[in-house]
Amino acid sequence: RPAERLVILAAGLVFFWIIEGAIPLFQLHYRKNKLKHALVNFFFTVIHLIIHSFLALLIILLSDWCKNHQFGLVYWLHMGIAAKILVSFLVLDFFGGWLVHIVEHHVAFLWRFHIIHHSDNNVDVTTGLRHHPIESIVRGIFFFIGILVCGAPMYAVMIFQTTLVVATAFTHANIKLPLWLDAALSYVFVSPNMHKIHHHYQRPYTDSNYGAVL
């Protein structure tokens, strides 16, 4: 459902764009201005969306194959709909969020592509859209593995991916939440303040907080 997902993506960006303008965590110093900074990141997003439109076809075929052959954890354990959604969410977040991210940081060849994301010196809501085309493919491959492991049905895939889109905008947004709220959220979700440490320019801070949603 590309139209609905596009609306969610756009609405999330606009919402957090407004919020970070009202209660910024840091006073960012853009080279020109915030809009031109955003346009650079949107350029990467367009390429990312084109690539993922093709990957989406493979995701549908893979999810349907798992269903037709009853392949994956959700089928082997005869789970109900709620359990399928929960297990698929956890597995996809692990493979498509955490595992691929930590591999990109520790494999030098993949870091060359992921560094495009980290080269943004002004981390705001649009930074979550900034990915090298090769990284988009690598993340797609890890996502395929996650689907095979859990056998995620398409409705579970869409629930995760829609949540991921909103979460990515939230975690990168330059939002100053009350410390107690950010700290509480960070025990379960990747909070904005927590994720800013990941975008530190020095190690070991950069090599931490690899999560996507959880």
C-alpha cells in the first residue's frame, strides 16, 4: 500500500520537523539553512525509495512463499495472528534493524557506505532518510533473512515497516524531551537523546545504540 505509507512517512516528517523547531535538543548550525540541508537528504531518500520499490516485490514473493510452504517460526509453532505480529516484529527488528547496523559498523567495506548516514553533521529528522544506495540493498538482504527466519506474513511486515518509518523520524529528530521521559523510553525504544550518542563523531560512542525501533 504505497500511497498510505507515503502519507505516513510525510506526516511523520512534517510532525517531527515542527516539534524539533519548537523544542530543539541542540542549536544546529546548518551550512546554509535547514531547508537546503533537508533537500540533500531527500535526494538520498528518492534513490532509497526507488531501490526499495523493487525490493518490496521480492519481500512480497518471499513472504508468500513462506506462507505457502509453512516455513518459518510463526508456522512451525502454529502461532495465532497476535503472536505472528509480535514474533515477526521482534525478528525483523533484530535482523533488519540491529544486526545489519552492527555489521555495517564493524565490517570496513560496509562502513564505507554507512558512513554517508553518519557524515551528516546536523542530525535532525531528515537524517534518517540519508542512506547510500548500496546500504539500502544490504539492509534489504538482512530483511529477507529475517522474513525467512520467522516466516512473517505480509500484514506483519507492513506493521513493522510502518512503525519503522515513524520510529526513524522520531529517533533522529532534534527534539528535547524531558530527561525522565527520554530515559524511560530508552529502556524499550530508541529515544532521540539516546540515539544522538550513536551519531557522536568519536568512538566508542559511535559504536553503540544500534537499535532501530527497540
